[in-house]
Amino acid sequence: MKTIAASIALSAFAASGAEAQEGKRPRVAPAAVYEVAPGLGHFTDDVLFGEVWLRKDLSPRDRSLVTVATLVATGKSAQIGGHVGRALDNGVTPAEIGELITHLAFYTGWPNAISAVNETRAVFEKRSIATVTESDAGRLTLEPEAEAARAHTVNTTIAPTAPALADLTNRVVFGDLWQRPDLSARDRSLVTMAALIAIGQPEQLPFHANRAMDNGLTQKEAAELAAHLAFYAGWPRAMSAVPVLQKVFETRKTR
């Protein structure tokens, strides 16, 4: 299975000469998939890449961010290289990919992030991408009212039981990570939502979905995020996120 996954990652997005000459849509699924699971080959080529990736409700760049975030969050290392390459082709910068991995270390764990670094480094080396350096741009400014409400919740519900966790949440996660300029506030929200849905944490979604839309993500984009993630995190995870998103959308209408 690992061999097939690696084959997909390496051969993804490459058209055969015959297909190109005939004007057919190039296959994404490699021959191994058609030899083992032809139905999977069909759904990969005709639905996932022939339809979903072409939908306009999320840009190709956003779909790449969401996909890479999902693969990092779920530890699917064999698939990361292929999608990091596609992300670069879709306009995600090397620095943004590095910061996505950094961000998700806090939301899905250091082991997943370190594994993603190793796979990503191989892609950067193959493309002769220079060592990534941190941005010297000014820090991002968090919305004061929303940040005050968040800190109050942490201080009153988390700090009494787990003071160290509350301190790290306020001081490191929101006092440092979320203010780093290497990834925009909107994109941080987008990849956080993707990761939470992918790892089955819908109870954390209301806060981050609201933050995402405050940061510029549209309701249509949030809904399309769930559709895209159904293919990368599975239908149950995507379906579980829908009622949560529905409540967020309804709440925002009354603001």
C-alpha cells in the first residue's frame, strides 16, 4: 500500500504523451491504481481531479493549502510530496508551506509536523528551492475585541484546571504563532479549520470558523472546504462538520 501511495505522489499530475496528443484529460492515478482498484482510478481521475479540483468555490491555491494541511494533520506522509509540488505550482510559496507545517504542529502535533518537514525538504531540494528564512515583515495584529473574549474564556475555563496550558495558549499560540507574518490570518484560519475537520474535532470548529470568516473567508468558501475535505479526510469527518458550520452561519446572520 505504501508503494502505491508513493507512486501516486510521484506520478500525480503527469500526463502521458499519448493522452496529451489525443487531447484527453491526463490521468492522475498511476497505472498501479487501475491494476489494483480500477474504480478508485476512475473516481480519482474523473471526480476528484476532473471535477472537485476544478470547482470555482475555492481557488486552486486554497485547495492546495487545505489538502496539504489535511495530509500533515493526518500523518499521510507518502502523499505530502506530490501535493507540496502542486501547492508550489498553484502559487503557495515555500515560506507559506513551511509556516503551514509550523502552525499545524500546535494543532495536530509535533510528530506529524516533523514528518512533513522531511517530505517537504525533498521536494524543495528537487526544485532547487533555497533555504526558507523567516519573514521580517511586521507582526499580524489580532482583532482586539475577539482576542479579549478568547483570552477571557481561556483564563476562566482552562486556567483553573490547567494553568500551564492556559499560559502557553495565551502566550505562545495566540501571543506568538497567530501573529507571525509568514502566513496570512485568513490562511491560518483556513488550514486550522481543515486540520480540525480532518482529525475529527468539530467541537473546536465554531471558534475557528468564526475567526476564519472574520479574517476574510467567505461562507461559500467554508462550505466548499467541507466538500473538498470529504475526499481527503473521509465522508464521515466532512459530514460531522456540516451541522457545526450551519450553526455558525446562522449565528452570524443575527450579528
